[in-house]
Amino acid sequence: MKFLTLPLTALLLFLFINPTLSQTCTSSGGDYDPDLDLEPYRFRCGTAMMHGMKKVSKDYKIIKGCSNYYSDGNYYRNKGKIYYSKEYGVFDPIAIADEKSFRCEDGTVRDNDNIYFRGEVVENIDKSSFKSVGYAYCADKEDVYYRNRYSKSEGLMKIAGADATSFKLIGDSNSYYAKDNQSAYFNGKVVQSSDPSSFKVLEYGYAHDKNHAYYNGITIEGMNGANFKVLKNCFLGSDGVNLSNGENILQNSDAKSFRAIECGYYKDNNNVYLNGMILEGVDSETFQILSWGYTKDKGAVYCDTKVITDAKPETFEVLGRKHSKDGKHIFFMQQTIDCDYDSFVVDTKIDYMSQDKNHSYKKGIQINL
């Protein structure tokens, strides 16, 4: 089963805001075995980050409000001096900074004499009118700038042609979208063919105006902007006819028949969807959600969206979180277990253990003779 590409941000958002609330929606647990602690390439919370970190003197006091995503580092006070730290434990003094007036105002780092970005003085700006426009943008009376976190060499990126007098953010203070009287902008770049007067920001990077729909500032070709909306909890956009999971329209999708099933699954008359992706080869009409992450259609059985090769849908039965069977075979997740079918039982305490009248099995593999 192959997936269409889903934007990474949307997928992560889905995983964090859609907790599984019942046995039906719970995964079969391929990544939750206690033995994973024994695998050297699996990280555990906190173990990797602490290794080799430098001890930092308590004399360095972080300046509250100066730490934000766009400054690409933190500012500290130590014995009357200001320091910039772009790397943990490394402090570069800002010799010119005035410690007494040094402060942060809505993402702008400044003292009474200068504006700073990444620990350096910002030149060729009007300091008296300089202000933040959200966290991603800033402006003075003449020009607009993007706090470019993608390029360490560019720093504040001047947005050519942007009108400082009408420039404003679209959305909350963390938004990457903005507009002036002439255009809409995303990440400091013009959203091509945008209409600023009707431009609106939606969820998950989507936006639209009266003419077009956009994902992360890029036009979704063929989508009707006036009717465009984001579908609840599934990170797809729709104009009532087409569906899109980002920059492109999902081919053969049918927005009119699109509906939620459960457990994050959706379907229309043509496809089954999970996390905003089409599950290739799955039959929409006969698709069923079973339990513990198992699903089936008329042609196959799936464990966490992977085909169980030998399983027959018409006789398939879930035995527990990791075990299942059909009329002839016993399965551990996707693999067939070579065992005595009639006497096979799953351990009631450890879900990856099982046995029959002849042998015991761990994760579907015989462990005694």
C-alpha cells in the first residue's frame, strides 16, 4: 500500500492532536514493545540531548523575552555585559550593547542606541520607527523586513517592493502570512496572483482569496479559491469539488461524497484516506475498521495499513493487540506463525507472547523445542 505525500507539518499536527480514545482506534503497537530499549539506535527521552553538554556558569542570566524562534539564539546578562548565544554553552559578547537599556519588545531586540538581530547591530534602518510586525516580520517607516530563519547569512531580509505604511500581519503573532495594499506574503515572499483585499489565512498553512487557494504561499492549481475551506481534523482542503493535501489536487478524489468514518479514517466514493493521504489499492465501498489498528476490504486485510499477505478477509478475526487469525492461519501482526492452529492461544498478560500445545512463541517466533 503506497501513500501520497502528506506535508510533514500536517502529519505531525495530526499525531499530536488526535489521541486514540478507544480500543478500536488503538494501533497494534508495532513501535511500543518493551524490548525496544535494547535496540541501540532507538533514542529515549532525554538521553541523547544531555550527552556531552557543557556546564554553563550561573553568572549568565537569560534575558526574558529575547528568546524567540526568529532571533536564532538567546541573549544573556553577565556582570554588566550583554552576550549572544547561538549555540548552547557558547557566549559571544556584544561590546557595543548598553546593558541598562537592553530589552526585547515584541520580538525586537534593542537598546537605546541600536537594533540587534542574531547578536549583531542592524544597519541602515530608521531606529525610531522600527517595530515588529508579529514575530516573523518587522518594519520601519520606509521598508519591511522578514526575519529569515532559513539563511544564516541574510539575517533580516528586506522585502523588495513591500509597502511599509499598509503592511500588516494576517492571522496571529506567529503567522508567516502578511499583506500590504498590493500583495499577500508568505515567508517574506510575494504570494503570486494574490488579492490582498480578500486574502484570508486558514489552518495548517492553507489560505485563500476570491480567486485562488494556497498552501504555504503556493497556489493550488485548479482549486476554486472563493469556495475553499479546510476540512475538520483531516488536513485536507476542498472547494466542494476537489480535495487537496497541500500544493496539489488529489486525483480521483470526490469532495461531494467525502465523509469521516472513525479513527482518523475518511472515505469518498473512490478512495479511503488516513492522515490526509489516499490509501492506494483499498476498496472504498467494502472498507471496514476492525480493532487494534486492523482494517479490511473485500480484497485484503491490513495491520497498521500494511497488508497481511496470507489473511483472507471473509474469515479474518482479531485475537488481540498483535495477534489475529483467519480460517487457516495465525498471524503476529503482518507475519504468519507456523503453529498448531487449533490449540493456539495468546498470553493474557504479555501481548507479544503466545503458545500452542507444542511450543511457545515470542513475537511470532518459536522460542523452545
